[in-house]
Amino acid sequence: MSEATGSCRCATVKYLVKNDIKMAANCHCTICRKMTGGAFASIAIVDAADMEILEGKNALTAYEVSENAVKHFCSKCGSPIYNLHKGFPGKYMIPIGSLDNPAPITPAVNIHCENMLPWVGSIMEMTNFDKAPER
Ligand SMILES: [Zn+2]
Ligand SMILES: [Zn+2]
């Protein structure tokens, strides 16, 4: 069993996942796209009992993004911390980018692919730089 920590960009909110993260998915739905501002959302799904907000609980703001989902984010820096979804009772959905070390978590599936942006499948065929190119 391994733990994982996470935090928002300004480090006001810090959390602990007290067990292995066993499930993660890339969601390409239009709501996740709006919520993250990215092409899709990479989300880990953990048991509520395994998720503990260590610091900054008072800085978390909840927003009802749909009739099924509530997003919780840092009110100071705007970073998403977790979502609750009626279709997944007892689960917290954590954007894996908020983990302090997201590298070990590999999403196993893509969902809502009917809304996937057309270039996502060929992302590694683009010109890739280790850092931003010099201008
Ligand atoms: Zn923050
Ligand atoms: Zn989604």
C-alpha cells in the first residue's frame, strides 16, 4: 500500500490519498474540457475513505458543474482538487495533475471519446521539445 500527496498551485490546499490509486481515466467530455481548460481531464478515482484534506479546507470552493457533478477547487489559485459525481457514490475524482508525483499513475481508458478533439490521438507525432524552444 502506498500513499500519495497532492496540492494546489499555491500550496494552500494539501491532501493525502491513503491507499494505492487503482483507477484512472482520461475524460474527453465537454464539461471536463471547460473545467480544466485542457483538451481532456486525466482523473484518478479513489475511495472517499482514502482521501484526506490535510490543509486549506477553508480555501476549497464547491461549484455545481452539472446536475451530477460538483467541482472543488482552491479559491486562491483556482487549481482543481477533486470532483464528486452522483454516478460514483463514495468516490472522489482527483485530477492527476494535482498529485505531487503524478508520473506513476497511468490512465487505463479514455471515456467520452465521441467528444475527443481530433488531434489528441497524434500528440506524439507533433514536434516535441524537452523544454520550450528558444525564440
Ligand atoms: Zn491554491
Ligand atoms: Zn468528463
